[in-house]
Amino acid sequence: MKIPKSHPRFASLMTRELIADAVKKGIASEHGLIAHGRGEAFDYLLGEKTTENAKKSIKVAAALMLLAKYPVISINGNAAALAPKELVALSKIVPAKLEVNIFHKSRHRELKIKEHLIKNGAKEVLMPQKNFQIKFLESNRKYANKDGIYKADVVFVPLEDGDRTEALIKNGKKVITIDLNPLSRTAKNATITIVDNIMRAMPLLISSIKRFKSLKTSEKELNFICSNYDNKKILKDSLNEMDTNLKSTL
Ligand code: PTJ
């Protein structure tokens, strides 16, 4: 669909096109459309901007990615649709492995996501393996790659659904997520939640990592940045921000 640039909701409509197109190409699941709608609603409440609060989480997430011994980026259909180039760029700059992991089971779609990431510059994309399962998890997301999520100490899981974050934490891993919904179980259980739109947060996360690297920030400083982080406070502040926006709208 051709959307005129002058449309007041041009950016939002173009993003919908990305998701709709990814469903047609077999990258995103049709359930991804619903997930996207929910994200849009929270983004609206947030004022469709990256808050100071989100910037704090982004900085700590960047520090934790650099401190990780074995970081892995988990990619589902929506993340692949909305930020493929940025996810690949993140994997190269950290560096971290990229692994396909989807909730709505489909081998065909897993392969489509892999292909899409390779088209967007990825050299290697790990796939889930039947013999390597994350404990405390029933869904299709339990399957992991032995050289990826299975052995990761830090897993980056943007736009996650429900229970996997909890399971990853129970398996001794740290989890970083991007989720516009501060009330979601993922947001509540993650080590670090970036309450922002993946499309706005990814470039900022990459810049933050580049900055730490260019300043040769020491492990001690990175640890200090992580040590003061309080995810519950971030979620509460995000909700307060939405509340303030709501009250000042009309
Ligand atoms: O490809 P699959 O099969 O793994 O499925 C991917 C989806 C996203 C459909 C699946 O993981 C799912 O159903 O997720 P949920 O439970 O709807 O959770 C997705 C979360 O991401 C929700 O809390 C949304 O508010 C949030 N979200 C949606 N769009 C964005 C977002 N957060 C950040 N940026 C977005 N653009």
C-alpha cells in the first residue's frame, strides 16, 4: 500500500506495512499482527518517544552485553520483521551469536527468518535443536542451539512472549528484553527491560555499545553501571510516565 509521507501517522503506518509484509513473506506469524497492535497501544501511551527511563535501561543493557561471557540474541518473527539490520549490527558489534527462536511452531518460518537475517548481512544464524532444551519450559521456545541460547550467560530477547524469560532466569541466565508493555510477564521477570519500541531502541543500544567501546570503558566501570540498576523501578517509572501522558493529553 502506498502511504503519503504527509500522513500524520506515516511512521506508524509504515511499520504496520513492515509487519504485514513479513507475514506475507512467511517471516512473521499472523499472531504477530496482534502482538504488534498491543505494542502500538502501549507506544501511544508512552507518547511514541524514547523516554529518559528507557535510555537508562539501554545504557545498562549495553554494559551487560559487553560484560557477558557468551551473549546470544534471540530472534522471533516480529523482531526479524522490524529490525533485521540492527539486530545483525548488534551481533557484530558486541559480538554475540544470532539464534532463531519462535513461539508459534513452524520449521518453514524458522528457515525464512534465518534467510531474512542472512539477506540483511548476518554471516551465521543458529537454529533451535531438538536435543537441547531449556528446562522449566513447555512451548516451542524450549528448543535451543547448543552453541547458542543453551550455553549463553546473557540472552537478548526483544518482543518476547510470556514464560520463557522466567525459564531462562531459572536456568541461571540473565535476560535483556525490549517490551513496550511494562506489565508483561517478560518485562517483570527480565534482568533488564527496555520499555520502548524496538525500532527506536535498537539504534540507541548499538550507539551505546559503540560509545563504551570507543571510550575503552573498563570492566569495573561496566560492572558499576549494572550494579545500580533496579528493573522494578524502571517499570514503575514507565507506568508513571504513561499515566502523566494520559492525564496531560486532553
Ligand atoms: O514469531 P513468534 O512465533 O515467536 O511470535 C512472536 C510474537 C511477538 C507474536 C510472540 O512472541 C507473542 O505472541 O508475543 P506477545 O505475548 O504478544 O508479546 C509481545 C510483546 O511485545 C508485547 O508485550 C507487546 O506489547 C510488545 N511489542 C509489540 N510490538 C513491539 C513491542 N515491544 C517493543 N517494540 C515493538 N514494536
